[in-house]
Amino acid sequence: MEVLRYLLRESKTGMAGLAIILAFISMALLANLIAPYDPMNAVLGDARQPPSPQHPLGTDELGRDLLSRIIYGARTTFLIAVSSTFTAFAVGTALGILSGYLRGAVDAAVNGGTQILLSLPGIVIAIIFVALWGPSLVNLIIAIAIGFIPVYIKLMRAATLQVMSMEYIQAAKMLGLSNLKIMVRHVLPNVLPVGIAQLSTDVGFAILTASGLGFLGLGLDPSIPEWGAMIGSAKNYIFVAPHIIIEVGAVIALSAIGFSLLGNALRDYIDPKRR
Amino acid sequence: MHVTHARRRIRSGMQKSFLAVIVALVVVSAFAGYFMYFRPGGGGGETTTTQSNSPISTSTNAPGTPATTTTTTQGSSGREKKVLRVGIGIDADTLFPISGTTTTVYNIMRLMYEPLFRVDENGKIRPLLAESYNVSKDGLVYTVKLRKGIRFQDGTPFNATAVKFTFDKIMDPKMVCPSRADFAALKEVRVVDEYTVQFVLKYPYAPFLTVLAGGTASIISPTSFKKLGDKVFTTPYGLGTGPYEFEKWVRGQKIVLKKNPDYWGKKAYFDEVVFYVVPDPQTREAKRLSGELDMILQPPSADIQRLEKTKHVVVQKVLSTRVMFIGINTQWGPLKDKRVRQALNYAVDKNALIKDVLFGLAGPMDSVLPNFALGHVKLPPYSYNPEKAKELLKEAGYPNGFKVTIYTPVGRYLFDKEVAQAIGQYLRNIGLQVEVRPVADWPTYVHMLLAPKNQTKLELFLVGWAPSVPDPHNYLYQRFHSSQMPPHGFNFVFYNNSEVDKLLDEGVRETDPAVRAKIYENVSRILWDDAPNIYLYLQYFVVVHSDRLQGVKLLPYEMFDISDASFKS
């Protein structure tokens, strides 16, 4: 609530981001109510139609209604993007706190792994993963998540180190609390906001990564609407039916911008200098 | 601390304005796109197309391509030099016919080398370097009379010794010859006299004459072969008898052939034929439109209808030898039932697929064999009839359909992924639950196709088949004979029918073409009715050239013929 109040009062761009995201999310949730057509129903005779009263955004390369595909596509796209960033957030936070709290061998090991992951671009890791284990929703989510983990480890480790110098941690240690209790009760709540700000920016990036994989043909059943795969298929028709790639591209850009705006506002909100 | 704080503010401010710029860009480009596209007259119209493409082509001018846009240049003799510039998608792997692998490259080699026979545009086998031939009654000895008075480009006389030399090289295990399996039936080549050779086979093998008409069986000059050594693969000077001879190969850029002044047949019209390597189809198209190339192979498929309407551009297409179909695993669940397989054939509207998904770049299959193959017979079509399909499903005990997966490669065939999705929809329309699984990596896909029966994951899958020898045996034997189930062959539909086996065994031994044709007609009838495939279409082979160029002929096996071609003056 306090966040909302802050956004309303201080950050117009943050509000805009939130509005965009909420609009997309409600679109995804209400897809079956608002989509005018079955997004998978290919009517070949209607292929590549420009926008018209029957099809407000036109039809795609197989005569499927583009508006319906974009609406339903939000489901798959957001599911992939949100689950993968949350997975990365969870794993990265756990490892980051562990390594920052325990230091020593654990820290060295986690740091080594992070460096290796960081040396490869996320999309490359995702490509290797999907190529090895095949495209399925779960694999796609894990593949994208792996690429995002190192950021959270670095972030959380640094935050933990900062928290560790605080007196209340020293006090807890002196009281003889177990390491686990200290990490969960005292470190985690204090480092979480940093991660959350990062999280909302990353959802936007995850949408782009998923799009990239779909574009490369490493995605799911292409009949299932997913924005990345849709843009990948549309590229062959760029001269014949440019409306497909323009519309899907605009939607992807808009959603990524929405998450990015919100992320920036949250970062400003959490910034301790503000308080 | 204060400094970092300020910096953070600045950074976040910068990010905001950056985002604003992105938003603006997206919105503007979207509007621009819409405007261009919906403007009356259309941005996709022909005149704008040509204009907007020419700047692209000049900016993508690769090294090695000519900067001039004129076709004819003044030769040293003062006479105009006629140069034909052809754009191809891939560089050659080798220019030595015995080692060839790729149709595009055989299009180049076809001008330099000649085999004893050649298959014409109607699928008839015609003597080329041969004069006549006869086959012994048992089908084991092919006696070929050679044409007299022909010389290789290096001056060596063409005779029976050169023919034997060539086939000895093909059979020499030390020589690289990826198509050697086509010659597996050949035991030896005998020189009877200067202009007569005998091919002795190990067993009767009816497609043998077609094998002799293939590019691999091009006759080479023993003299040049010995002189060139390893250079036969890259700089085959004077090695063939063809109307053009090798001049220069700049790797990754171009292959230059020049006129053979002493050619035995109709003299070449062009002084030079240059093949430019332009991998990207869009760039190839742009270079053709700007006049940098006279002719291109395989333009971007989605643009062909637009090109057909463009001025000064001629689009030529011919049904190729590649048959496309959905393989049906005849040993899997509901697909074991012939009625279900027939239902699938009735459920798919092949004509709509061709018109709306393939941009008209295919012709429907009216039989198991393509129309130019021996034994082709027009069969009652599986016309689009979803009601009949549903009825057949009900009869077979699947009134509510069943769950099935369609596998498809990505980018291997024309619009493969799109075709698979469209077929998925047609099957959903008759009540099936369909998942389409694209397999982006081609070797992985082949591996899946060749998995043995107890390991296969296949249910329905999109495949094409273009045999190196366009003979009915090569179309059907490996795909439908029960001995050819993976891993032994390509019967990946696991089709098992003793009658078909028997007919296919007869077909490969029979040497009388009329009898053979009957055999393959019968096989076709059985296979058509039994429906181990959803029979789809034949892809077109497409060439785009300038309207200055005339007389270019296309052949079904993805080849073009320029022996009658010339520039309009």
C-alpha cells in the first residue's frame, strides 16, 4: 500500500509502468472472455489479412486472428517470464545469502560458479539448455532462469555483507541463534527489497529472452500463441504482411517497457537515501 | 555517499528518457509501417518495390560482384562479350562430378561435363554422349554405343577407354563418391571396341539407365584427371566434354566458366557464365532487381507472387522431384487402422495449403509417384472432405478423435513449420487433439526418423523425399518395402505389406519399361488406398531472370538448361 501511495505521489513513470503491466495481466487472465476468436484456429483462406472490422489487428500467416493470439499469447509469455525470473530470484537469493553469510569455501565455490555463468550471455546458456533437454514449458523456464541467477547472487551477496556489519546481527549471534535462523529471520527481510526491484526489471528482460528463443525456433508448439514465436514466424512475411511483425513487436516492446518503468520506480522507492 | 546518490538519480533519469525515446520510436515505426502498408496503391506495389530495393543492393555489394550493371562488356576483340550472371545460394563443395553432393552445384557442373544419357524435361531418358544402347534379356548387360568424333575440352578423344576410366574411378573405394550406393549393382565396365562399352551388373537393376543419366556419371578425361591430381576438385581445367569449360573459382564469391569453342554439339551462346554466391535470398532478389544478376535460383518464397507482377522480371517454376508428405506411423495406436489414415487424407485441404500457405509454389500429388516418373497413374483424389473424414473415424471407433503429435523440421522445406501447423488445425477440425512439435535441428530430426520400431517416437511427421535418381524404384523401395524399416532404410512409416514387397522386388528386376510401368501403377494403387502417408504436394523449383534473357528451360530435378538461352537484342 505504502508503495502504491509512493508511486501515485512521486513517480508518474512508475504508475504508467504499473498500469501497463496490470492491463497486460488482466488481458492474460481474461483472455477467454475478451478474445474474439480461438487463437489456434487457422483459417487458411483468411491468411495474412490486414486489419479489418472482422479482425481488428488482421490475421497471421495461417489466417489466425492476431488480436486473439496477442491476448492469449500474454498468458504463455507472462507465465514463462514471471516463473523464470521468480525461480532465478529464489535460487539466487538463497545462494547469495549463503555465500555472503558463511564466506570461506562456500563463498569461493558460489563465486566461481557465478563467474562461469556470467561469462556466457544468458541467451547462449538458454540455447544450450533447450538444445540439450528439448523444448517444453518447464525446460524453457529453467533455461531462462539460469541466465538470470548470477545477477541475484551478486546482488544478494553484497547486500548480505552490508547487513552482516550491522549490530543487530552481532547481537543475534551473541544470543546464540542458529545460523539458519539468523539468515532467515534477520538477513533475508533486510536484503529482499533490493532483489524485488531487480526482479521487476528482469521480468521485462525475460520476455525478451523468451521471445529470442521462440524466434530461434527453440520454443513450444508454434500453434500455441507466444509473442516471441509469433514474431519469429512473422519475419518471413515482412514484405507480404508487415502488420504481423509490427503489431507483435510493439506489444513485446510495450510490456518490456512497462516492467522496466515499474522496476526503476521501485528501485527509487527502496533507495535508503530517500527515507 | 551524496555523489553516488546524485549519480543514481542521473542514471535513472537517463534511463527514463532512454525509455521515452524507445516508446516514441516504436510508436512512430508502427505508424509508419501502417501508413506505408495501407496507403492507397499499397507499399507492396511493383514500382515502389523495385525502387526501394535498388539502394539495398548497392549497399550490400559484396566483394567479387561486378559493380557495373551492364551485362555486356567490350571484349579485346572489339566484339561484345556475352556474360550470363547467375546468383546461387551456396558455394560449391567440389567441381568434380564423381564427388558431387548438391543439386545446385550439379547445375554448374552440368555445363562443363556430360554423361552418356540425360533425362529430359518430360522424364524421358535421351542419349547424349551415347548413340544407342541395348539391354540383355536377363537385365544384366547394358551395351552402349558411343557417339563418335567428340573430344574433351583438353583435346583428348572421347571413347570407350575414357568411359571405363570414369566408372573405374566411381567404383574405386579410394575416390570420394557420396552417391556410390547408386552404382552398387555395377560389377564391371568392359571395353568392347573404340566406341562400344558394356556395363555388367551383379543383379538386374532397372533404374541403372537413369543412374547413367545422373550428374555423378559424367564422363571425365583420363589425361586431365592424371595431370590435375588433387586439383580435379577445385580447378578442373579441360576435364569434361560440355559446352562450357572451367576458368576460375574464387572461393565464397564466384565460379567462372567460359565457352568451349570446340564443343561437339550446338555451340554455346554465352562467352562466359559466372555463378555468384549470394547466400541470403533477399539479397539475391535485390541484386536481380537492380540488374546486377541476370538470373537467380530460389528467390525468397513469400515474395514470388510479387515478383511475378514486377516489370522486366520473369519467374519460371517447375514441379520438382521432391514429394512432400506427412508420414503416418502405421504401427502406432489408432493409425494402424487404414480408415483412420484415409480419414487424415480427406481431412486436409491440399489446395488451400498450396494456395494460402505455400504461395502457390507447389502442385498437389495426384498419385504416389510424381507425374514425370515411370509408372505414374492418376488416382481418384482424396478431395477435402471433413465430413467423410469424421465418418471414417467413427467407423474405425474413434468418434471423439484421439491425441496425436505432428513433428516438423524447421526451415528445411518450404514453409515446413507453417504447413505442419495448418495440418494440425485441419486434424483438430475433425476432432483430433493435436500437438505440433517443431524440431529445429535437422540432424536431430533425421535421427528421430531413423529410430527403430521399438524406439520410435513418431506418430505423424512432415518429410520430403527427392531421390538422387528419379526412378520409381528410388521413390518407393526404401520408403515402403518391409525390409527397409529403420535402421535398415527409410520405411519410417513401418509399412508392412507382402504384396507391395513382391511388386517392388519385381519392379527393380524388370527391364521392359512398359511392364515396369504396370508394376509401379499397381504399387501406387495399393499405397494410395492404404494411405501410409498424407499425400501432400510437389514443391516447385523456381528461377527468376531478366526479361532480356530468353530460352531458359527448367527441369524437374531442380536443374536449369541454358543450351537454347540467349539475350534479346
